[in-house]
Amino acid sequence: MRPSLRTAAFFSAAGLSLLVAIAAAALLAVFLTVPAARERIAALPDHPWWFVYEAGPRAAARGWNAPDPLWSIAAALAAAAVALPAAVRVRAIMARRASPIAMFLAVFLFSLCIEGLRAGSAFLAVTDRSITAAVALSRSVHGGRFLGLLALLAAGLYCLDMKYARHFLLAAGAVAVSFAVAVSIPVDRTVFLAQLTYKLGDEQSLWFASLVLAIAVVAAGAGAALVRRNRYCLLPSAGTVLLLAGREILFFATRPAALACGVLLLAGGTVLWLRGLAAVIGEGPEAREKKGS
């Protein structure tokens, strides 16, 4: 992939991610200052985990850890605050040595910022504006989650020394697959959830595909540590587990304590990946020791 094209792609993704974060922050301010919108948000039915639905007693809930969908927007902003600086750090590493592993890690980090679109979907849904636009934003969130899984899987496979050299084509294919998933999955337009997306019409298919991909991502990371026989490669493997867990919590949770744990897991997983990235692309301490010898 040409450096100019890689740079253009990076700054385009970074710019769009920043715009999504700014828009989410603005909409959060709107929800906090418009009581009617906040009341409608508080009464939404909850979806705390796959296949689990609750009536939504948040309007009567009290206490510092009371569930509130608005915390989800705040957590999405916190995730973007973790992801964007980390993406800049990844680009700095890529400037020294281009690597598909770093590129796909950046894709995952940018996919975290797509969570901010839930604020737009919520605004359109609770203010009775365009349902079509709200559904499109909900689909984009699910597509972004799927893209993040594909990006981590590709990074793990390249950690296993996959030889496919058309990195940009592979990234474009991952985006296309994620778009196809987002467009094709059935959505129930009559039920808007506290997760600030519309209820899925075929949740089982997406759950199964996501589960298989998550298992493959973890297996690829663990396999890379074994194949390379490099202790530093354990860092990205552990980081992958934290990223997967943090992202699931970020999407499903509505309580501030759980969301804070999710953001911390994302931050911890990102730090582990950044610490181990130099090792897996041949610039870590072990590689320097070999050069010195």
C-alpha cells in the first residue's frame, strides 16, 4: 500500500471519527438539557445481554449506579478518547515500519468511535424524526462492531505470519463485509432499546457470527504467541481478550460502574497492544537483542 494512500486513509478515518465524537458530545448535551427527551430515553426497554430483554425500570431508579442510557453515550465518548490518541500512536509506529498488523489495529480503534452514532440514532428515535435515518445509524453501529472483530482477526492472522500482501484490499473487503452485514440484518423498527439501537430481528445469526469470530480472534492471538515463541507477543494476545470484553460491556451496559469497567478494559487492552506491537512487527526488545548479538 502506497504511503500517500495509507496517510490519506488514516486521516480520513481519523477526521470522520472525530466528527462522530463531536456530534455525540453535542447530542449528549441536548439530552441533558431537554427534560422531555431525557424522560423518553429513561423509559426505553433494556437489552442487558444477548437474548435478554427487560421492561426498563430506569425512570424510577435512583442512586449513583442507577442505569441510564445516557451513560452509554458518555462511555462511547470515553472510548473515542482512548481510541483516537492510540490510533495516532499506531500511525507513529507505522511511520517507522509499515505493518499490516498496525494497520488493522488502527481499523479496530477507529471502529470503536462508531459507537458514538448511537447518540444520533437515539436523538432521531426519541424526537420522532426520521426512522429510516435512525435505523441506518443503528445498522452502522452493528456494522462497526463486526468490522472491529474482522480487524482484530486480520491483525491476529498477520501475527501468525500470514503472507497475503494486498493489505489495503483485505481492509476494503472487511469494510465491504461489515457493510453487507449492517444492511442485510433484519431490524425491528417498532422497538428502540436502552442500548440506543433498534432491536434486531434476527439476533441469533449475528450472535453466532460474532461468537465464531471472537473465538477465532482469541485463537489467532494465542497461536501467534506460541508460533513466534516470543514472550512479548503475549501482550497483544492478552490485549485482544480485554478489547473484546470491553467492547461487549460498552455496548450492552447502561450502569455507570459497568461502563467504566468496559472503558478501563478497552484502555488496558489498547495499552497492551501498543506495548506488544513493536515486538510482533520486529522492533521490540527481543529483536534489538538479536541485532546486538
